[in-house]
Amino acid sequence: MNLKIGELAARTGCQAETIRYYERRGLLDAPTRSGGNYRLYGATHVDRLTFIRRCRGLDMSLDEVQSLLAFQDHPEQPCCGVNDLLDQHIGEIQRKMSELQSLQDELLRLRARCQTTGRVRECEILRDLVA
């Protein structure tokens, strides 16, 4: 399989510039080059980029993805490192969810301050935000 960057982008749903960025970051191996100096990607690039996209879809940072790729590249290691990374990520997601819940609670409290359709000068929400 020899895919040009546009074909790889279409196949994986990833922008060409993002693919180049992942190459610069070392997340994707450099592709071979054609006689016309086009990047040529293979099945391993498709698989790796699909893996990266799945991790990013799970809100993992590029550093976390890079760590998981390092584990994947050395399959003889025990998987406890993968578990630890996921446990840390789960903790971060739980922290973010708590922050979002607090934000929602505050917005609901603010919204409850004004149940009328009066004039802005009488708006309790705006008064509360100033105080």
C-alpha cells in the first residue's frame, strides 16, 4: 500500500497538516518518498494514525499518546504501565467532570436569580455577577 498524504488523511479522517505535525512530534514514522518526493504511507501508518485518533478521541494528551505508543512499540513489557497511564487519565477526567459539575451548579444558581422577563436594569443575574 502506498498512500499519498491526502489519501491517508481521507482514509483516517485526519487533516494532512495534523499528519505532518504527528511526524514532527515522532508519533508517526517518517514515510518513504516517491521519485517525485511525495510522502508515501503504508498500512502501518494507517494503523498507527487510527490508534492516535482513537486516543485523542478519548481526550488523551499527545504526551499520553506518545507513552502508549512506546508501550505498543515494546510489547514485551508488562502492561501495568498502560494501566497506570489509564488510571491517571481517568482521574483527570473525574477532576474535569467535578469542575464542570461545579460550573453547572453555579450557572443554575445564577439562572434561578431571575425568573422574570423584566428590564435588564432589574436583572438579578447581572447584579450577582457584579457583586
